[in-house]
Amino acid sequence: MPLYDYECRKCSHVFEVFLKTSEEDETLTCPECQAEKPKRLVSGFRTNAWSQFLDTMEKRVNPQKFK
Ligand SMILES: [Zn+2]
């Protein structure tokens, strides 16, 4: 599944969402303030190195998720 970064238009909170289809972002809400329709950030915002770092950290915290 593709991973997208979103930014809340109201509180500027940035969060990540896995989407199965592009239509799903119509129903997204900010996890901080529940504002609707966050802004999708441009792809390439995160570098591969940063993604790999996050994966490594998540494997340490939650290894069963990667089996
Ligand atoms: Zn918000």
C-alpha cells in the first residue's frame, strides 16, 4: 500500500496514512484536531534514507508487524 504524508490545514500537524485508493483521502481527518480534508504533501518529501531509518526504528519497536 502506498504511504502518504498529509498536513492538517487547521493545525499544521503532519501525519502519515496508508491508502488503498486515492478516493479514501476524501474522508481523512486530522488525528490532532479532527479537521477534515488535510493537504497531501508532495511525494519525495521524505528521502529514502529517512524512510529506512523509520522502518528500522519501527522494527525495533514492533517487530511482529514485519514478519
Ligand atoms: Zn489538525
